[in-house]
Amino acid sequence: MGELRPLGEDLTDTSRALAQALRDLFEGMELSVRRYAARRRRDPGTFSRYLNGTRLPPWQVIMDLFADLAEHRGTAVTAEAIEFVRGLYGSAVDAGSSPKHAVEILEQQLADADRASRRSTVRGDVLGDALLDRTHRIADLEVRLNQLEADRSAERERADRLAAAHPDVSDLLEERNALAAEVARLGKELREAREQRAAAEARCDLLERQLEAVEQQHVAAPVPTALPTAAHVRGPDANNPNPGPGPRSRSDSRSMPKVLIVDDQADNLLAMRAVLETLDQDLVTVSSGRAALKALLDHDDFAVIIMDVQMPEMDGYETCAHIKRRPRTRDVPIIFLTAMGVDPEHTARGYAAGAVDYISKPFDPWALRAKVAVFTSIYLERHASR
């Protein structure tokens, strides 16, 4: 286990390119696999499979390689080297997943949204018929009451006096009041059913756009051919003292739509950043609900928020409620990222909190990228129309 194993057979081009880049980084430290695995307290067999391309490593493993190589050479790693490997990593993640799975996920969500729309439509029709029936009955009662009051208008002008003198009129008034209360209740329920139908229809439209986005993504991206070299490791740089991932170095980043990613797990943040780096967006990552609220105070131009549901102190539901209470941020769409499955109870709670979409962990990279791409596209369309 001390020596590097040969690259695995039948690797895809993307997996081979990533594995070769990681081997180049590792060989720069002049250590055995077993010794390095012991240093990082990792299983040597698993680490060896990372380096021969038969297993995709977590992004944190790659960042550890960059940090250890920089420490070994006493130099900092350039942003270009990190971005190069990040691109290889994103391509390998895509190659390891299938757009077919993303299509299945989105089609199931579309079926759920369509079912919710149809249920709301049926319930709205039932409530509408009941409301119309109660309204007609009230109108009939009003006619009868007006006739009785007209016959006795000379001696009784107020309804309460009329009711006291004529028990039959009192019964009619009681029935009318009960019907009026029922009309108010049915009207409220009908409005809610119509709102639910409108929300379900909006989700159907979003999911159809997301399915189209997956189809557009399904074009093989070229695999970079130039691997990192020693030129990508340089002397200490006051502006880049650490080999962390950081934001992409783009001069036009301020003109790109911003995406806020909120998750308390560093590995999840790194994985989502790696998946979304291929899109033209400015990615902002934070590790808590409070940090998300602060980021939204500092910037008011986020196109979409990806929010982990299960976080300590302030969970995704509470954070979402705070965001929706602020006039500046209430219209920013929120995608809930949940490890609790997609059962109706959790999704209903998410929609009630203000989320407009959701995706389950472990997330499908094609589906996540399609969702973010659609929301940023909508953001750009709205800004263009202004």
C-alpha cells in the first residue's frame, strides 16, 4: 500500500483526468500512500482508490492535498490550480451521475405538483358549489324576511323587536346568521384552495423549465487537457496566503446573479460549490442561518437561496421565516435541501414556511444545477424587464 496503484481500467476521460491531477499533487509531497493516509487518519486503501480513479473523493480530501503540498514546499497554491482541479472535479461528479436520474426526480416532483393542483381544483369546485348554495339560501331568507318586515313595518322597525314578537321570524334570522357564518368560512376555504392551486401550477411551470434545463445541460463538456504543473505553486502571496477554495477570480463577478448556499456541513458546501461552479453565478456560502441573514443584509441581489433544513441553533424553517418577514428579501426564492425525504408533511411545512422548491440529500448534481439555473434565469428575465 506504500506505492501508487496504476490508474483504474475503463475509467471515463473525466475520472482519468481528475485522478491524474491528484496523483501529480500527491507525488509532489514525496510520501508513501500509507504514510500520508496515517497523517490524515484516512484508510490507505480508500485513499489509494481516490488516486487511481476508481472512487471519487470528497472535495475536502482534494483541498487537504493542496494544503499539504503547499506546506511541504513552503509555497502557496495559485487560484488557477484550484480552479483547474475544481473544474475536473465537477466534470467527474457529472460523469458519475446520470441526467436520467435527475429527470426521474424532477418528473416525480412534477407529478406531485400536478396531483396537488388537481386536488385543489376539485376542492375549489366543491367549495364553490357549496358557497353558491348557501348564498342562494341566504337570498331566499332575505326575501322572506323583507316580506314579513314589510307587512309589519308600521309597528316594528327593528329586527330584534320583530324577532321578539314573532318566533317564526326569529328562527329565520337565526338560520340566516348561521348561513352567513358558513358563507364566510367557505369563502375563506375557497380562497385557500385557489391559492394552493395557483402555487401548485407555478411549481408545475418551474419543474417543466427545470426538465428542459437538464436536457440542455446534457451536452458533453470538454475535459481540460493541461494538468497543473509546478508553475501553479508559487511563493507566499500576501493576497492569497491559504489554498482555500474561495470565490472564482472573475472581473465581472459583480454583474453575475448571486446564489446563497446555506449549510452547516463544510463538505456539503464544497460539494454544492463544485457542482454549481460551471454556471455563470457568484456563489456565496455560509454555514448557519444567522450568517445567511447577515449575508442578505449585506447584499440584496440574490437570485436564489439554497437552504439546508436541519441546522443547529436556527434551522432552515426559522431562517426562512425571518427572510420572508423582511420586505427586501421576502421575494427571493428558497430551495430547501433536506435529508428527511420528500414526504408530504415535510414538503408542506417547507412550502408553508416560504420555500418554493426542494431537493433531497444526497442531492443529484444535474437536478440541483437545473433548479438553480432556472431560478437565476427568472431573476435575469425580471431584471431585464425592469
